[in-house]
Amino acid sequence: PGTERPQGRVVDDEEGGVLFLSGSHHSSSSSRYGYASIDKQRQRLPVFKYRTAILYLVETRATTIIVGETGSGKTTQIPQYLKEAGWAAGGRLIACTQPRRLAVQAVASRVAEEMGVKLGEEVGYTIRFEDVTKPDVTVLKFLTDGVLLREMMDDPLLTKYSVIMLDEAHERSISTDILLGLLKKIQRRRPELRLIISSATIEAKSMSDFFRMRKKRREPENEEHGLQVEPVILSVEGRGFNVQINYSEEPVQDYVQAAVSTVLLIHEREPAGDVLVFLTGQDDIDASVQLLNDEVQTTGKHSSGLIVLPLYSGLSRAEQELVFSQAPRGKRKVIISTNIAETSLTLEGIVYVVDSGFSKQRFYNPISDIENLVVAPISRASARQRAGRAGRVRPGKCYRLYTEEYFLNHMSNEGIPEIQRSSMVSCVIQVLDDDAKLTSPTGFQVAEIPLDPMVSKMIIASSQLGCSEEIITIAAVLSVQSIWISGRGIQKESDEAKLRFAAAEGDHVTFLNVYKGFHQSGKSSQWCHKNYVNYHAMRKVLEVREQLKRIAKRIGLVLKSCESDMQVVRKAVTAGFFANACHLEEYSHNGMYKTLRGSQEVYIHPSSVLFRVNPKWVIYNSLVSTDRQYMRNVITIDPSCLLEAAPHFYQLQQSNHLLR
Ligand code: ADP
Ligand code: MG
């Protein structure tokens, strides 16, 4: 690429060795899309002013840090600038990572649209179980940071990439944090590799401190190449109008209900403009969508003209497109989202934000060794970021479903990076290097499978036990959020439908029954509808299943069905998930179990077919915490299989639990 000089004013901040570029303010033209040509829209984005500066820095520095507000154009524009400047010439690829799958898909399809190409050709994406790229054709590749980490296993120096942009670095996902460390090492071996780290403004200061700390160390190898190794921070000022903040006067008991009432109030009293509601996950989002739609249908008066749409990972492409498309004239769009809309995705037209104050976060308890997805309070930094989503097109309003006192005195200032609150098992197995070799062949096989190590171990065991067909089906079902259709108002019907498939062994075998029925129906969507089974989830299961079968064959596993011998299926599950074994506390009379590892109190989740059945010994697939710790996807086990599956693990505990 040809060297271009930056046009902006470059200020050398001597103390930190950090360059800040400041430019004039962006024009405040209307950003309602659909009117201007794509080129005009692209040029209006704040990041466009820095195009030359960015290209100059990427050419002269090994690492460039770019900080800019959500919506300033980092994700969609910078990869295109790099391509335009020639970084994809000669068969090389430009990569841009995102922590979330849905963001990868949405951003890739937006960029393909801007470039006027078909998704999967010049612009493609890869997420777990889905590779939409074309060898020798794709030059811009969007991928999750987890997928990039896995690519390192086949190609440790990531030789096919010329530039890697680690986006959303402020999220500090585990994979991003690990990648940061590994990419620095790769750069020592491959000085031509360029790294761009980009993030929203919220943690800019700690990011820059992180790199300042490393300033003192000299890395002479790279300086020989005439390349400056000190990273540089470029900050792009965003647009951003005032956002008026409204707090709840009283603490809110039920934030789903409160969110719904707030949306209706906004719709009744406030002028046109779309609404973005932050809830935590599929369950509460589906519930509020349903409540709002009920309202639209029954009262009509207050809520006519509302279009209510959910936004969470796992939506089909068509559903995603609805979220991003403009509402018809006279209609108001209400998007109810997880915190994916906090920084990863930009939604146009939002003027009102409703913030529940919560998000789902991964927490790991090193004492009990249990990793949980927990609904937890967000930080003040997140709350500000959420409010900012209301001020992109014009002055907006944010409704916080918590009190001002709570915001000021009880919210933590910044979130805790995921790496500090997660189990590292799957990451560590994936990235072990020369110093920490995997010691057994099973270890290697486990590392080959793009799944949680426990699931991988279960699949490998199933090959030895002769039930790999069944276990691969189970693993595929466990990889989707839920195969059931749920929601308020249809609970009874869906519970009854579930009973038709229920197996005494538990949820895993129940899944096999559902899969069998689905298969026998010719994979029919009517069949799914009739049985309260989620058709999209089942399509995904089929897809994942195919991919798992390919991987299983590649690593030499035997594909075989055990027909109806569910005993071996339970054995295989036990082999993988022995660490999640629990024992019913019979004296408790309320279905309380204790985990064998940590004597933690856990209960069977109401969605399980074993709910209220309470068998003596069970193994769960995952835990969810709400008021209690609930086990999701539970299967009965034979305690003797535990000893068989993991003698090293249960030896010491025998006297305590197993022989009781
Ligand atoms: P950043 O990464 O800095 O948060 P993006 O590059 O994601 O910003 O978005 C830049 C702009 O591109 C947004 O402000 C919006 O106008 C537009 N945009 C992004 N994604 C879409 C989409 N799916 N549909 C329509 N416009 C979009
Ligand atoms: Mg972005």
C-alpha cells in the first residue's frame, strides 16, 4: 500500500508516547438512512475523517489502537479502508473479530451490502458451525475471536492474514484477552502482520494504561524492519446528542413488567422515534415481546402502530433483517435486546432507551468450579453506554428502571473482565503450546472439537461405547439454546407436548425422541409447530450435527448407533460430564440436590422432564442462577458409572458421598 500522510493535527503526548489525533467536528447532517447513496452515508461517518490517518498508522506501526464511540464506523469502515488501500492484495486476508456471533453475521452482511457484493464472496464470515467464506475469493473476513483462536491451532502464525482487527476490545472477552497476548507473540515472528485494536470509549483509559505499561520494553527485532513498535491510540470523536436521563422513583420489582409499561408510556406520550429496550436474555425478551403484542392486540388504542421485535443471538437471518430495517411510515419500532445492542450493533433511528440495569454475565466460582451465566447488575460504564444509544440521530431520552440513588451509590464503576470471572478450561485446552503439551491422545482429540471439553469428551467416549450417532445428536441439541417453543400463555400446551417425548432417563434421551420424531416427519415445520418444537432450532441442530459428524470422522471416531440401548448413552454422558454429578438430599423434601464436587445446593430446572421426578443421582449439562441454582438438561445416572468414568476424580470423595 502507498504511504499517505495524515491530514489531522497530530499531537505527540510525550509522557505516554501516545498520539492523539484531533480533527474538526463532523457535520451534523441528518443520518436517517435510505435517502443518501451508500457512498455519501459512508463519508458522513465520523471515522471517515481519519481514513488517511488510520491507513498511515497501520502502515507505520505494528499495532494501532482506535477508540471511537459506537456508531462512528469502526467495524464497517476500517476493514473496507484497508482493502481499498491494498492490504488484501496477493491473496492475503483482512480479519475483523467480534466477541458475538450475531454481531459477526450482522456486520458482515452490512459490509457486503455497502460494497455491493454477495455475502460469502469478497466479504464473508465464520462463526462456530458456520463458514460463509470462499477460498481465494473472500478478502474481508469477519469472525468471532473464538474462531480465530481455533484457527491458530492449524496455522499458529495466522499466515493468511495481513491485518487483524480485534474489535470490541473493551468487552474484554476471554478470547480477546488471550488473543491479545498471542498476537503480540506472533508479531515478533511476523513483523509484517498488522494489528488494530478497536474499542468503544468506555474503557479507553485503562486500555491506554495497559499499553503504556509495556512501553518501556524494547523489541529490537521489529525496529530493524523500520517499523515502530509502540502502539498508537487514535481517538475518533463520535456524534452524540444530549440524552435526558429519567430514573425510576422506587426500586423496580419486576423489570419485564416495568419495561413493558415504560414502552407503552413512551408510545403514548412521546413524539416519533424508535425504542430500544435492554433486557437480559431470550426468556425475559420473549416474555416482554409477548406482553407488548398482547397489549397491541387487546387494547389497540394506546399501542397501535407499535412493531415489537426481539434481538438476541440465535435469531434467524430474516429476523435479524427485520430489526435493522426501517419501520414503515407512522409506525414505531420497539427493539427488545440483550446487551448486544450496547456496543456491538448500531441500530438506526433509536431515540428512546429503556435500561433494565441488568445483563447476563458469565461468572465462574473457582471454589465449586462451576461456571454460570448469571443475570447481574451492569456497571455505570455500561449504563452510560446504553443511554448513549438514544442520542445518535437527535436528542433522546433514557429511562432507567432503577433509582438514581442506586446508580450513584451502588453500581460498580466498570465491569470485571470476563477473563477474571470465567472458567478457562476450554480456552486453555485450545491454546496450550510447546511449554504445556497435551499429554494424552484424548486430550488432542478434545482440542480438535470446537465445543466445550466436557461435550468433546462425551463424544469421544461415545465412539468407544458404540453410541456416537445418538451422542452427536445430543451434543447438537445442547449447542442450541432451547428446542422448545415457550412463552406466556402457551406454557400448558407446551408442557403437555413435552410429555409426549419425555423419557424416564431425562432430558438427553427426550431430545433423542424429539429428534427421531422430527426426522420421521421429513423434517417438517408443521410437525414442529404441532409439537411446540422450535423449527429454527431444529434446523440448526441438523446443521451442527452434520459438522460434528465431519469432525468426528476426521479425528478417526467410529460413527455407530446403539439403537435403543440407553444405558450406553448414559455412560457416555457420564464420561463427559462426571464433574457435574449431583445427589438428591432426601431429607430436604423440596428437591434439593448437592453437587458432589462442592456440595453446592442445586435444583432441577422447571423446564426439565425430571422436574418434580427427583431421581436420586443426576448429571446436569449447565447451571442457571436466578433465585436459586437450577440444573438445566438433566439425566439420571448410575453412581457406579461415575467411578468407572473418573476414578481419579471420585476416589477421594468416595467415603463422603458415593458410599453413603
Ligand atoms: P462502530 O463499529 O464504530 O460502532 P459501525 O461500523 O458498526 O460503527 O456502524 C457505522 C454506521 O453504519 C452506523 O452508524 C450505521 O449508520 C451504519 N450501519 C451499521 N450497520 C448497519 C445495518 N445493519 N443497517 C444499516 N446501517 C448500518
Ligand atoms: Mg463496532
